[in-house]
Amino acid sequence: MAPSIKTIAQSLGISVSTVSRALNNHPDINIQTKELVLAKAKELNYTPNAFARGLIHKKSYTVGLMIPDITDPFFADIAREIEKVLFPAGYQVVYGSTARDAEKEKEFIKNAVSRQFDGLILTPDHFDEQLIELLQTLKIPVVFLRRRGVSQLNIPYIDVDHYKAACEAVQYLIELGHKEIGFLSMPDTSFTGQMRKQGYVDTLAKNRLNPLFEEGGRTIEDGREGMHQLLQKHEVTAVFAANDLLGIGALEYLTVHNIRIPEEISVIGFDNIEISALHWIQLTTMDQPRKQMGQQVANLLLQTIQALDKNESLPEQPALIEANLLKRLTCQKL
């Protein structure tokens, strides 16, 4: 009997999913484990089943996953959920971490076409004319993750209602009695950042309050610097950070400068990444259900591939996913 991924896993005493990720050069797997798995695969003369099936069905049984940054815990969590759906269905996942670079995004898509991938899950940061034209030429199923495309593209997507969630976060602070509410924003090029910013602005306007902006970027370091700049310009009693990393950076700055949280300044984030729940942070945040997002986007792509194979109707566009307010320890009433 030909060796399988399960054979490799049993011989090394590790999980099947770890072997799969190692064979697909997943960035979550350390180099020592990858080398160990590759060496054992060579020793056992392992040939991926997908290759044999591909010769018969003229399919690669490979899906491309393009994300901005695999080191971002938000996307790393989603990637794991995508694998959990696609791997049992017989598909390998090939990753492209683009560092939000427009040329890397286009190069990944071109490589996916040349390597005859069966489908793509994409999170592009740059919808320029070249990318739109490239996407229009694709003959394989594509699903957007946390992006909604543009009017020229009829591509399904899985996303959270960022605007509604931002409105809920700001309204929560207002109901706690806060009127001077600062906002640490993401770059203007970020679609999700724009939606969250608009929710912040509209909710303040609805309550006849003025917006207090500071561009924060995306990282913890950006959050520290953004909090510093915000306090140089405004006296705030609360801060809404456009993502959790910015929120954690804000908490770090306030702690170092002996500003009590939440007694003097309340802070709320967005995403609910794993570290936001650590005991020394306990950041109040809007929870993006990453498990649900990963599973939905993988299932949507899988259903689309299967529908095209069988010449059946394509699945309908799913509704936006709701984010939920997680009340922890960084917000309180004035």
C-alpha cells in the first residue's frame, strides 16, 4: 500500500494536519519540523494523492490563499480554519503572504493561474486597474475574504459588518457617559479601516459629538505612538482603536505613563485576537468570529468549485457576519 500523510504522521508521532502544513510550506510550521517531514516523505517515497487524482480529473486539488500578513494573529487563525475545511475535502492550501504589496498580490494570482490552482481565496489590499483586469481574466473560482471587491467584479465574499460593529462600539462608550472619544485609525487604504472609521464618525454625529482622530497604522507600536499623539492634541476619556493591536499599544502607552485604565481613560478595540484576552490586558473589544469566517469562506469556495464541476447553480452570496461586543476590563462609566 502506498504511503499516505497519515503514514508520515504516525511514523513521526505528530498530527496529520501538521504533516499537511509542513508539506505545503505553511509559515506556522517551524523549519525543523518541515525538514523532518520532508525527509520522512522522501524516505517513504510519498507521492501526494492529489497528484494522482489530478491526472485523472484534470485538477490540481490545490487552493491558493492570499493574505496580507501571515504573522498577523487574526489571519493566522482564519488560515487554520480554512485548512480544516479544505484538507478533508482533498485540497491542499498554498499560502501567499503579500505584506500588503500590490505587485506581490498580482504575482501570486498569476502564479496560481500558471500552476493551475482550482480556486483562490483572496484578501487584496489594492484594487487598482491592473488587479481588476487580472481578476476579470480568471477562469477559476475566486472568493474574497474580508474584502467586497468593486462594481466591475462579481466575486462573492465573506466579511463582517465593520460599520455596524464600529457603531456599536462607539455607542457603548457613549452610554458609559463618555463624550470625548478619540479614534486610532488604520491607514486610509484599508477598506475595513474606512468602514470602522465611518461608523465612529456617524455615531458621534448622531449623538452631536465631535470626532477626535489620530492615524494609528496597524501594529502595537503604531498604537503606542498614536496614543501619544492623540493625548498631545486632545483631552479624551475614551479611545476606540480600529484593531486590537492598536488598542494594546494604547494600553501600553497609558500604563507606562501612569494613566489608569479604565478609571481615567477607557479603551475598546476591534478583532478579539487571542492576546487581547490575556489577564494583564483584558481588552474590551468587538469580536470578529474568525472560526466562522474561515469556515464560511472555505465552504463557499468549495461549494463553488463543486457546482462548476457538476454544471450546477452557484451558491448565493452569504449575509455579512455580525461582530459581538466583548465587555472585559478596559471600559467603565465616567
